[in-house]
Amino acid sequence: MKKIYLFILLFVSIIKVSYAQQPVGDVANSTFSQPQPFLFTVSTLNPQGRNWSLNYSGGYGERTVTPLGFDGVDQNFSAKGYLGNKFTLMAMLGTGFSNNGGVRTLQQAEVLRDFIGGNQPMGFRAGASLGYRREFNSNSVAFSRITAAYEVANWKLGANVRFEKAFATDRDGLDLITSIGVHRHISGQLFGGFEAVGQDLEGFWEADEAEGGARLLVGPSLNYAPVNSRLAFSLCGGPIIYATRSAAAQGQFAYRELPTTNGFTLKFNVGFRFL
């Protein structure tokens, strides 16, 4: 629990420093130009912020599995930028320090493009992506994502449907992961709401689901983008619920085997935007 308190204290301290130093400016520009308002729900860059950014994210989890979190402490560095013609590139490197003492790494690259909207900062846009990931457990995964985002002055909404193909014999033929994020303006440049993620939801109707059963994450989410600052901050966490269990999968793959009890995760992200 001490690790969780340290994460929260660090996040709140950074926000306070940014808030105290920020000049008066255009609130709308600051919130539309940030690279990534949500933690689990990825979108293309808003037209107001089509430039390059570096992002640092960290997290702590117990009794969790990819992609909902890491069972231990993880930290990730990523770059996100605009390639032109509505294309966005995102690349990430991660290191995880497992609760059992091991150290694992993750690499991921993804190219996204808007196909609907994406011409104005406010409004609806939708797109798709292709990507590749080498997971913390060394499995190789190819994936595609359908993205949707809706942003206006007081609301931010995002949604993903991700299709994954893992190149391992003990994994599903095709994984389906869904996520949704909702933020409502609270005060100044602070937005709050929730994020929800669902994985292997076919476990609700397939008794022999290959990866152990359905799992859900639902938790509060905060986002803060100081006026006239290149920084933006996000925080999200909550319980991970292992809603169903597949007896056929137990013991087949130790690292992805579902924990015996529900877990939790807490993640934060700090983004730095270049001109």
C-alpha cells in the first residue's frame, strides 16, 4: 500500500506545482492539444495538438495481467507524433519489476489514422490502427484497433475495440479487448470521470475460453492540462474483476494464469509536448 500512496503523492505534487506556475491563457487550447488524456483508451492526435510528445507512465498492480496492468511496478517511455495525412505514430518501451523479484520488458509500435472526422479540434473522429507488441512475458502479438473520440469544451469521450493475435500455442486464436473512457470538466483545466476495460469477454458464454476467463477493470480517471504548458497529466486505477473462470485453462501457462482473487492497478502518465 505504501507504493500506492507514493504514486498518488507524486502525481498530486506535480499538478500543484504546475497549477501554481501557470499563466492565464486559453483553457480550450490546453485541453485539446494534449497527446493522451486517457490511460487505457488510445486515440489519434486531436487536430489542435498534432505535433510530437514524450510520455512517461508508471504503475503498480497486484494480481493483474496484461493489458490491464503489471503485477508489480512498471514504468514506460513512449513517443507519440503526427506523420501527416491524419496518421499518428506511437512507440513504447516498458520495464516491469515483478512482485516475485523478476524484471521484464515490453516493446510496442502502432500506426493510427482517422478515417471519419479529424478536421476540427471539437467534435467526433474515428479511425483504425495496426501494431505489434512484445509483451512482458515475451509473447509476440499483432493487433489492430478501432478508435473513436469525441471532444468538446466540457466533455472528453474515447472508445477502443482492439483485436489481438498472439503467436503462442496457449493463447486465444483472436483476443478482443474493449475500453471506454469518459471525462467531464470539473474546474479549471481538471477533468474527471472513469475508464473501463474488458478482456476475453467471450468467457461469459464460452466455458473453455483459452486464457482463463473474462476480466474487467473499472475505475476513476483524472486528467489535467495546465494552460500554456507543454505538460499534461493523467491518473487512473481501480479493481480488476475476474468475472468468469475457464477450468480448461488452469495451469497451462503460469504467467497468464488468472489469479485466485480479484486484483487492482493504479497508473499515471505525464506527457511533454514539443512545439
